[in-house]
Amino acid sequence: MTKKRGESRSPYLEWAKLKSQATFNLATSGLDGYPLAKLPVKIEDLEISVAGSYGYPPLQERLARRSRVEPECVVAANGTSMANHLAMAALIEPGDEVLIEQPTYEPLVTAAEYFGARIRRFPRRIENGFQIDLQELKRTITPATRLVILSNLHNPTGARISDVDLRQIGELADVRGAHVLVDEVYLEALFDPQARSAFHLGPNFVITSSLTKAFGLSGLRCGWILAPAHVAERMWKLNDLFGVIPAHVAELLSVIALDHLAEISEYARKRLETNRPLVQRFLGSRKDLSAIPFAAGTVTFPKLLSGRVDDLCRILREKYDTKVVPGSFFEMPDHFRMGIGGKTEMLAEGLRRLGLALDEMA
């Protein structure tokens, strides 16, 4: 029986909101909160309200400049989650065939199901470093495919898809009249000014992102979509049904953050460059874990080689006040996702406690 739309839910986000908290929280997927005190803002710089429009012009201009696109190709959204929702609302009709990577971030699948899509999957296998097998995708895509959905950097593994492969994916989809939706929220954690969005690789790419993961600015909910101008206009009109207008204080703070993103990026980059070697050394020291190398991003996705991840998570929770994300939320129950963007002291102690829990399972 088809699930009713009103019964749609995200098991992962419910867990993240209600059960992921711990003193040693390795379950967070982005940088922890950037201090408001570090933003050069005074209360007199802020206003509660502004005349409603389709996009706050100063924010539109800054997002367009950052993405190297025209402002009419930018749709501001309430974080990457609403950006993905709006993009799918504009691109999916009930009954459309949609291809989604596997493993993936669970709300991507749930949202597509909510819009009535017929879901098909294409694998990203650990044996291939969680890259996309283009030949396998070519066999999976059909004339009925209307949308291909993937993430880059990949959530949950952090694997990066090359521009060469992305361009070929876009060409495979374009032959069938399909769009490619790429969630790029983790791509920001490259901190590479030369890295370009996949939006520039072909006319059928639609991109979502935000300031939430790489910069510790989740509370601003500064998300965006990059889309061809006629598709972007459709998304703005659809947003009238969902959000109407955003919180203007958040828009103003987002403009200030974007104007000072170089300093924020340096803060985030130093944190991740300090934390990443700690995680890499830990993973390299464990014969009971296997993980693909990761040189960028804010997450890693180790495989537990013996025992059950659910048992590991229970021991971590009950004895060590520590949390990781069970891989079952990403359709791979023998893995777990671990974030590296927390305070360094917390991360180091969390890794120590994770090691104790793993030793206990041996």
C-alpha cells in the first residue's frame, strides 16, 4: 500500500533532533556553531521586517557573485533542506521516474517519495571508493527518467565526484530530457576558491547548498538553489505555498556573514585541518574499522568489520556518553557516520571513548 503523503516523515531527522545529543557528540555533520560575537554586527544594523519580494536583493547579489551566476538563477531557501524540497517540487510530477544514489542522505529519498516519484537507485560502492560507476548508471537510466539526484561531496562518505564524471552524468540525463539535482552543501568544505559548482557543467544541472555545514552558520538557515532562470522563477512561486517570506534578521546576518566569509572560512579550515589528522590516525590504528581515505569534508563513514553497529552505538550511549550516526539511516547498517567538525578537545575525547567501546566489543 502506498504511504499517504500526510504520513511522510524522516526517521533520520527525528533521531537527530531527539536522540543524537551526547557530551561527546561525533554525530554532528558540520562545523559546530560559529560564534555570533565574531560577526561584526551591532543591533542597529538589524531590522525586523522589510517589504516582501522574490529574494532580498543584497543577499541575492552576494549569493550570485559567490556562485558566479546571474541573480535570476539564484533562489534563496531556508537551508539546504528547503532548497532540496523546492527543487524537487519544481522538477518532479507524480509518477515521474527519479534515480537516487545509494547510499544517500535519507531525506532526499523521503522527499522524492513525498512528491509521488517512482524511485530507482544506482549504487555507490565501497569497492569503488563510493564513486559513481558511469556504465552502471547508463544501464539504470531510462527514457522515463526525469531527475537524477546525488550529493557532492557525498553524504555520508565525503567522496568527491570529479567534474569529468559530473559532466558525463549530465550528458546521460540530458539525452533523456532529465535534470540532475546535486546537493553541494558539503562541497563548501573544500575551501577552494577555484572549485566551481556543477551548475556550470550543463544546462540541466540544478544545485542546492547552504552556509550550514562548512561554516558553522546553521542557525542562519542561509540556503540556496542554482537553476536556469525559468526554473528558478517557478521555484520562487512554489515557495509562496511553503514559506512566503524569510526571517529578515537572518537575511541581514547572512549578508554580513557572506561579506566576511573569508575570515569564517579560515576559522573553519583551521578547525578541520586540526581535527582531520586526529580522525585519520584513529582510523589507521583500528584493525576493526575500514574507511576510504578522506582529504576534505566534515564527515567520514567507517565500516565495522566485526560485530553489530547497533551494539556499538548502544555501548557508546550507555557507557561512554558518546554518539555516532548508525549507518542504517544511510542503508548501510555495518557502517556509521562520524563528524569531524566539533571542538578539537571534544573530538579527541570522543575518539578515545569510541576506541574503548570498540575494544569492549572485541
